[in-house]
Amino acid sequence: MTSQEAARELLREFPVVDGHNDLPWALRAQVRYDLDARDIATDQSAHLHTDIPRLRAGGVGAQYWSVYVRTDSPDPVAATLEQVDCVRQLLARHPGDLRPAFTAADMEAARGEGRIASLMGAEGGHSIANSLGTLRGLYGLGVRYMTLTHNDNVDWADSATDEPKAGGLTAFGREVVREMNRLGMLVDLSHVAATTMRDALDASSAPVIFSHSSARAVCDHPRNVPDDVLERLPANGGMAMVTFVPKFVLQAAVDWTAAADDNMRAHGFHPLDTTAEAMKVHRAFEERRPRPVATVATVADHLDHMREAAGIDHVGIGGDYDGTAFTPDGLADVSGYPNLLAELLDRGWSKADLAKLTWKNAVRVLDAAQDVARALQATRPPSNATIESLDG
């Protein structure tokens, strides 16, 4: 049996739980939620990284759909609700393939049914507008993790890619983490500053996740996780889910991306814009200056290091498909996961290791967070603290 065949066989039993996919944002940006114009029941490779046939081909068994909105959105709460509604519409349109999931038990039920468990993650604390009531509202709608920041600071937490302001988490930021623990909402530390990572680990009584981050020791980008933080995951019980974004996994791509982002701004586009017009600017820049190409092996290098630093029980996968303009060779879209597993098999990863990487770790972490929440809810009422009362 080839490594590729062995990988596909394993995925039939232990499919991938992917921590982060931006399909809802792509549907918003491209067609303003016209789901007939981007029918994911059919091949959408001309427009998207994601559709149901390629999810099936990639062995995906559970997906955290990101309900991301930009930090400069004039009404981020309303925009986040629209993103949640998009996911709900997708689930209603494709009930034979996508199953709503809110708990670890739901994930296992979906696996037993041969459907893709569909969870949601809010990408950035700006989505709650400094309101713990809004946080609870998102949880009630099915959001099961929140990334504390996106690319910009929020009032109560520092981002990895903004100028430090809070020095990590403020008092209100720590209260956000505690309330997430009480709800059973996973604290996601992708995008946050290392100081915020450490403060959140100090404040959290439940496992944390990195929904789409790689190893800073392998690629020195602030979006990646330092070794001292990876080494704290066993005591916390959490996990780091490797991302595939070339500018976070390949050092040469870090430098290229900085120049490409400057070029986008010079042409009046946000660096994260993936509309057709923006991509024309990207492609013209790439013709002048070919981008460094990451590969499956590049991503595997990160996983090798993350396994060594955190342990096999604390690693996972979060590709960031439809949230990045470029992808590694061999991981072009959601059908590529078997290529990564085949590479890891060739490097000596056991099938037991891979089952933890793809499925078991993510299910365990959500289950553990729910256990913590049940205990906290028995002793702690909902917090009505405000940022003014805690931070002044």
C-alpha cells in the first residue's frame, strides 16, 4: 500500500477536523451570499478553495466555518450575524452532507452518519463589541470558538500584527476568557500577540486552541506560536492547529508578502482583499516578482516541530482555505489533506499519531471545554461586567 493509499484509508475512519475555513467570507465578498451563484454542491474550483465534492475528496469530517468580519466593519456585530446566517443557509441547503454540530457528541454523530460536522468560530473579539451579552448571544447561535483578536488590537487584547497597547489582556480581556470558559466556548489564540497568548493561558481554566497557526521557531512570523507557548499546551490541555498559509510557514514568503501587501495598498486595495480586481493586482505583482512556493513538506516541517514542542496530543490542522490568496503546492484546496498525511507517514508518523492529528485531539478539546463549562455553570452566574467597570 502506498503512503497516499494509507492516508486515504485512515481518513475514512478518522477524518480531518479543520479548525478554520473562510468560505462564508468568500461567499459574502464574491456574491453577497447568492448561494445559487456559488453552489458548493458542485465544483467551484474556478472561484473557491472549498466545495462539498472536494471536502469529500480531502477526507474532511468536521469543519469550523469562520464567521469572520473585518475589523473596520461599521457594524461588526450585525455583519457577524450575517455570517452566522450564511452558515445556517449552507446547512439547510445541504443536509445530506453537512450536519450542524455544537458538541463533541455531535461531531461523533456526524462521523457515524458520514456527514461533515459543521461548527462555527468567530474570528476576532471585535465581533462582540465589548459586550459579554453579545458573546453569550453568539454562543447561543452556535459559535463554539472566538479568536480574541484578528489583525488589529481590540480594546482589551493585543494582536500579533498591531502595535502593543494592552500588554496582553486587560482586566476585561481576562473576564472575556473566563466567560468563554463558563459558556464552553473555546478560546482561540491565533492572531493574538505572544503576550496575549500567555495571559490567556494564565486566565483560562479550559483548554485553548490555535485554530490556524504554525510554529514560530520554524518560520519567524508574529502570527506563529513561540515554543514556550507550545510547551504550555500539555498542562492546559489545548491544541495548536497548523495553518497552510505560505506567508506563515515559509520564511522567504514572509518577505515577499510584505512587499506584495505594500503593492496592494499602493493600488487602493486591502492586503486581504481576494476580489477579482484585487487578484489582478496580485497576479501582476507576481509576474514581476515570482513568489516563493511553499510545499506539503514545508507544512510537515511545522508539524514535526509542533509535535516535538507540544506533544502529539496537542496538534491539529487549520488550513485557512478561502481566507488566503495563495496555498502550498500539494495543498491547493480542501482536497489536499491526504497529501499532507502521506508526507507525515513517510516521515515516520504512526497511524495512531495521525488519528490524533486529524480527529481525536479536536474532539477531546471541545469535550473538555464543555466539561469545564458544566462545572463553572454550577457555581458561577453569567458575568455582566463591562469594559468601563474593569478597565476604567
